[in-house]
Amino acid sequence: MKKTVDLRGSYYDAGDNIKFNFPMAFTTTMLSWSTLEYGGRMGSQLGSARGAIWWATDYLLKCATATPGKLYVGVGDPNADHKCWERPEDMDTVRSVYSVSVGNPASDVAGETGLLRPWCSVKLTLYTRSRS
């Protein structure tokens, strides 16, 4: 029997139907850092940037907490899904899920994903203080 894991949300890679968490975590970290450094210059786009950050971090947190002892790091078949250009709402294919764990390590993606959440916490704290 196959186990079902809810990994809905966040961003697909390159306009197709696959999710790679390593570049997603890196990009979201860079966006978080950029809004901290240059948020005062972003004007009306600051809210959109914050929304993009939270959309990705909520998903990555779900990937880290869905199954104890596992970090889900990718969704989709890298070969088949790069050839598939349809709306995610129309997908009817089986979704492959990739994970790392103590027995199946990948320190690069685990480290980048782990770094993202505290960074976003700092960003949220500073934003909350500035609004008080």
C-alpha cells in the first residue's frame, strides 16, 4: 500500500510540474535577505515579496514535518515532468516523492531548508517590531 503525503503548495520548477526543494529554499532565502536589506525601497511590492516568502516557507515546513525523521525534497519525475507542460490542476499522473533521512542523507538540501526557517523568523520578528 502506498502512503499519501500532502505536499500541495509552493512553486513548480521552470514552468513544468516538478518541485525541487534545494533551489526553492535557496531562492526563498535570497528573497528573504533581499527584503530585509532593501524592503524600504520595494514600495508596494513589499507585500507581494512577503507573500512569496511565506508561500514557499510554509511548504518547506510541511516537507520537514509531514513524516517524523524525513525531509521531503522533491515532487515529480525529473524526466517525465520536464516534458509535461500542463496546468497543475490538470495533472493526472502519479507523483513521485523524494525524501532524505538519517539513512538516506543529503546535507546540502537539508542544510539549505533548515537555514531558511530561522532566517524567515528573523524577518518576521523585525517586520512585527517595525509595525508596533
